Amino acid sequence: LFKLDHRPPCPHLVSAMAARIPVRLTVQQVSAAARVLSPHWRLAENSANLRRTFRFNDFTSAFGFMSRVALHAEKADHHPNWSNVYNTVEVTLWTHDADGLTQKDFDLATEMDKASSSAGLSE
């Protein structure tokens, strides 16, 4: 038989976990950060997420773009919501833990812009 431990979590562990959750940006911070992105990025009405559609020359270019971004996203521990149909990649970014946009989203959007410019973007 297993005995369940119902002690409260260690305060140091709780504060360490909270320190890893990025801070949600204010509306003013989101607006300022959005101004430096490619104009193809769109903010949701409530500034809850960033969206962009990437169109490439073909499927191989789109998949190559996703592979480059996936490597960066894994290192940054920040993963996009995205889908791919042939040459099109639809992206929505937000930080789940913060329930909104954080600097991580804008950093990933910038990396996606860089990766798309060398991947046969057709926009």
C-alpha cells in the first residue's frame, strides 16, 4: 500500500516555480512590443494573443520553417500553437501559464520572422 503525503508544498519550491512563470504584459507593454514586430502579426481584440499566417513557396519550405522554429522553441521552453496545411502555417502565440502575452511570445514571434525570411516566404 502507498501512503499519500498531504503536507503543503515547500515554500522554496513554490517560489521557484512562480519565478519561472513569465509575467503577463500590460496592455501598454503589449502595444509597445507589437510595434517592433513585422506588420503581418495581429493582436487579438483583447490583446490575449498574437496571430500570423505564414505562406511559403511549397510544403518543404513550410516544414523547414517549422523545424527551425521548433528547435528554438524547445530551447526557449516556449511552444507555439500552430497548424500547417501544405504551404501555409497558421500561428497563435500566448503564454498559457501567464494566461496572456509575455515577452516570451514577442521573442518567439521575432525568431519566427527571422526563420521565415530564410525559408522561402512567399508573402
